[in-house]
Amino acid sequence: MWVLGLASAVALGVAGFAVSRSSVFDARAVEVAGVEHLSRAEVIDLAGVSTDTNVVWLDEATIERRLESHPWIAAADIHAALPGTIQIRVLERSPVAIAVDGGRRLLVAGDGTVLGPATTDERLPSIELPAAGSVEGPRSSLGGAARALGAMDAELLARVRQVIVGIDGTLEVWLRDGIRVRFGSPTEMVPKALALHQVLRWAEAEGERLRSVSVVAPGAPAVALAG
């Protein structure tokens, strides 16, 4: 009897496997959420899914890695909902600056990821890198400048006109109203951004005009008043 039971279990298992591989579980709907820059069609194409994709055997982890390899996608979450729905949720990066590198203008996210060519109508701060050949070894990375901008809230970021990366990697920030800000090395980004914002709010509340600000030591920012 146990032999018959085992045979029946094997037969049921084989049948179940065959059904799971059949068109019964083909995706009938692909839902996409979280897109702003990319289109729904682009995300589906990147994911490599279609109405022929089997939902039961969907490899969520592989699809997530595939999506996250795209510069605009910071994170992706894939969920298979039986019997026939694939749910895709993405978190897109946002550009914080335009990096000026030789003759190229590139959109850059707050984590330093290059998102692609910038259009002329983008109103974002610029990042100026050292000229090629000005230092030995690799070019100074724009990552530090991008992270400095990424640490700023929307109000402060809107006031920034330019970030200049020195040949030693230190950062100098210029605001749209002409105030020069010494950021120093690309470290302690959040404390430095917070210190700068607090100094600017203090100056506005007190009616003071600033010529420059230093947040190299964010715990003790320094200011120079305009004449």
C-alpha cells in the first residue's frame, strides 16, 4: 500500500509541477509604481517581464538586481501575486546637480550616481571639477560634491548656484546671492549642511549681510559679514 501511496504522491507532484509551468500562471497584469522619470514601458522592458512570464517561477531577486543596475533606479521591489499579477515598485533617484566635466554636462544624483546627459533647461546647481591634467592620478571625484548637495534640504539646495571641487578634493559652495561657503573636505555632509542652513537663517533674522561662511568645522561655523 505504501508503494501505491508513494506513487500517487509522485504523480501528484509531477502534475503540480507541470501545472505550475503551464500558461495558467502566465502574467495577465504587470503593475508598476513609483516611476517619475522613467516610463512604465521602460521599467517593464528593464525588468524583462511580459505576459509570457510565469508568475509562480518568477525570480524576484534577479529582476530587482536588473532594475537597480539602471542609474535612475535606487531601489526596486518585485512581488508575484497569484494567479497572474507581477507588481513592480521602484524608487527613483533625483538629480541634485549638473556636473560640468570638460565639454560634457551630466545630471548627478545625491549619492554621486551619474544619471545621464543634462538638458539646457535644468535649473540645478553646477559642479565644477578640476581641469584634466591639473593633478596627478585620478580626477577628483564628483561624488563628494554630489553628496554635499544631497545632504541639503530643498530650501537650501535651491539657494546653491555652484560647487567647485578643488584639486585636493575640498569643496567650495557658491550661493545664488554671491555668498561663498567653505565646505572643506567631503565629510560630515549632514552636519555641514545643517550648520550652513542655521547660519543663513540667523543672518536673515538679524538682518546681517554675509560675504562668506565656513562650515569646515560644523560645530563652530565662522562668518564674514559684508562691508
